[in-house]
Amino acid sequence: MRQEVELGEVEKCAALRHGSRIAKALDGSGDPTAAHVEKALGEIGYNLPYRLHGPVEADGKVEFTLDLRGGELCLDGTYDGTRTTFDPYGVHPAVYCTDVKRRG
């Protein structure tokens, strides 16, 4: 149950939309600090404590996890001050996004 699960087509599409929205808000917007990322994500609606895990500063980047589940979608993101990257994955509804053993 703590294993990553396959995303359906709808969730794959939703992941792209969330990723694009987040990148638009963050890319080139400022310093890679946890406070900056948290504020930017909050301004576009990702400010609920149970949805946003992190952000955490590491090696000049900011890492965060978003729980976007109505289904099984979670998204790991990284912002480096210039560019945002994201990695969507599926999680069983009874498990926290951050507790999942990722594939690969």
C-alpha cells in the first residue's frame, strides 16, 4: 500500500496542468527560498496545510510535495530560482504522499 501506483489518463493530464500552473507562478520569480516558494504556491491556491509538504531548502534549491488527491495524484517539485521541475506520481488514498516508496 505504500508503493507508488499508476496514474490514470485524467490524473496524468491534471499533473501537467498543475505543473504548468506552478511553473508559471515560480519560474524566474525570485530567490530559491522556502518562504518565497510557499508564498507563490499560496497565491495560486496551494496554501492548505494538508496539501503542501515542505518547502525545504536543499543545495540551493527548494523542494516541495503537493498532495493533489481527489484520486491518487501527488507531485514532487523543485525550484532553483530560475526553473521549476516536477515529478507526478500516484499514491493509494490511505497513504500520505511523503510516505510512498518511489519507483526507480
